[in-house]
Amino acid sequence: MGAEGVRAGGDKKKGDAKKGNIFSRIALFVRQVIAELKKVVTPTRSELITYTTVVLVFVAVVMAFVTVLDFGIGQAVLWVFGG
């Protein structure tokens, strides 16, 4: 029969470990946001140029694909319904 129906952590309800008043939870959130922002690394100029180029090329490819798809579907609709 095993451990069917047994939850990890016992019978505690969800969120019991993080109880506190609203101000302490807001302060914790702000501290966590600041800690995450300290991990952010600004890309170098060459990385920024590379990333920008990749994004622009990807957008151009997707635009071309959607244009071809739109034209093809439009032609198919005209062929099916006449026009």
C-alpha cells in the first residue's frame, strides 16, 4: 500500500510557513526584488549589438513567414470561393 495520500511536509496548510502581517510580507518582497536586481549584468557593447541583430533577423524571418502564409491562405480562399 505504501505512502499513498501522504503529503510532503505533513498536515500543514499551504502558506502556514509564510504567515505575517502585510507589511512584513511587503518588506520581504522588496528585499527579494533588490537581491534579484543585484544579480543583473549589463551586456557589453558587442553583446548588445549581437543580441539586437539576432532579434531583428528573427523578426524579419517571422514577418516574411507570416506574409507568405497570409498570401497563400488568401489565394486559397479566393480559389475555393471564387473571386
